[in-house]
Amino acid sequence: MKNEFEAVIFDLDGTLVDTEVVWHVAEDQLVRARGHIYTLEARSHLIGLRIDEGLVKLKAHYDFKDTVQELIDELNRNLMALIDAEGVRVNPGIPDILNWVVANNLPRAIATAAPPFLLEAIVDRMGWDDLFKVRCTCNEEINSKPAPDVYLTAARKLGVDPTKCLALEDTINGARAAVAAGMTTFVVPDHQYTNPDMLRLVTPHVFTSMHEVYARLTAS
């Protein structure tokens, strides 16, 4: 399997690390501070989006009077406070995949809709600075996921044809972005927010865990 791909590009939130709960709490704090209840239905519209795009939807949904930038600033403060207090955890199965990538000397990158400060904070806390020299965020792109831009940028920086890349994702928007970039896309959905059957309409490669992904990558 190791010769099937020439590079591996990872999503961050929900794929490399278990931060979806942190995002949910930070968003819930923002919504509750304005006297509303944050529902899973409301959150489902934000999953996989760049922070500004998600907060445009949230502002419209709840008819917040704040500007989008005010909401961004508050959410960023909430996120950093939670990360500082609770830290972040690597998702089960990811260490094995990372070891496999390194052992096979495969170029790798992160392509995320998370803001740069959060990406850098997580990379620092995980000790991944040397592991992921190429780190791309949708903030640097005109179009965020589900557009392919951030994945195309990651492939270009790695010097690898997008069609020779494997992308690892957890959301429909992320999977659409990677597929649109021409990449083989493996997805491990968060079943609280993402319907696996809907994902199979985007990519046939839907797995139940990163352990299952690792088994697929290492199969002879």
C-alpha cells in the first residue's frame, strides 16, 4: 500500500486531534452568553467551515447583533482558554498512521479550516513542528472548504500532484474539498455531527476509526 500514495495530507480538527468538543464548548459559551441554547442542528451547519463563514451562519441563525469580527474575537478567546485549560488529545490510531508515514518517508501536510493561531497552538502542544513543516489554513485562501483551495495549496507546497495524495478527513465539507482537489479521500466521521451515509455520496472510503485506516494503509 505504501507506494499507492506519494503524500498524505491531514485535516486537523476531528482528524489529527480531538478538538470538536472544544469547538462545541467554545461556541456554546458564545451562544449562551447571548441568552440562547446552542443546538446540534445549529452546529451541524458550521462543521468543517472556516471560522468567519461559520459565524456568518451562526449570526444569521440566532439574529445576533454583534459584528462577525466581534464574534470571531470572542470565540477565539473562548477556544484558547479551553485549550490552555484542558489541552488537546491526539485521536486514537493517529500515532500509528504518523509512524507509518514517517517510516515510508512520505511528504505530509496539514490542511485545515481552523484559524492559524489555533493550528500553531496545537502543533506546538503536540510537538509536531518538525513533523509537519507544511501547514496550510483556509484563512490564506479566497475560498474555504468545501472548495479545494487549501488542499491544492498543500499539494503544491509538498511538490506532489494532488491526484497522488491521500487526504484524511472527518467532515462532509472537508471530504468535498479533498475530493474536488482530485485526492483519494479517507474519512472517519464524527457520528455525532456527520452521517456516514451522506459521506459515502462524496467518497467511497468511509471508515469507522483511524485504526481501521491504519489497517488499510498497511495491508499487503
